[in-house]
Amino acid sequence: CKEINDVEHNQLPSVFEVVTPFISLDDSLKEDRVNTIMIRCIQILDKFKKYPKYTKALISSIYNLYANNVTCRTWLQDNHQRWRWTESWMTSHGHSTAILHRDYSKTNSASAAEEA
């Protein structure tokens, strides 16, 4: 999580290329990893939300986790109050939040298979 905190906005996608497979490992620590990383991402968002490029890049990375990782999506749904402000932030800055409103019920099985 230190890397997420220390990189520039344009480096976040590269960090999440490493983070995503790490949190997708299917073992007994998966939920702990997701919980730790998601909490830290939300804390970092709160810390840096005065920087629009960084905030947009980190929110986009979190939204991509929401779309592509069932465990992250479940965590984010269960902890919506921690990050609900991001949707209005994205909208007010002219960015799409459509990824949050897709029907993932049809893809849960496929996503779960991808995570394995």
C-alpha cells in the first residue's frame, strides 16, 4: 500500500497491475488482503482528494477492482459508506461512474472463475 501512497497519478495503473493479481489469489488470506488494501486505498483517497488527477486515477482504479473482482466488489458494497462520496466527486468533475451501475449478477460466476 505504500506504493499507492507514494506514486504519481500516472503511475497508479502500473501499481494496480501488481495489486490486482495479488488480491485475487484464492487462499485463506484473500479476504484479509482485500480488506487491508481497500481500507488503505480509501484512507489514501481521503488524504489526497485535493489533488484531482491523483484522486481520479485512484478512484478509477478502485472502480476497475469493483468491476473485475468479486471479492473487492463485495467489500465495496458492504462498505459503501466509506467511499460513496467518490461517485459525486467523479460526476462533479465530469467523469463517468457507469462502471458502478452495470449488472454484475451475470458476470459473478465468470469473475469468480477469473479470480481463481
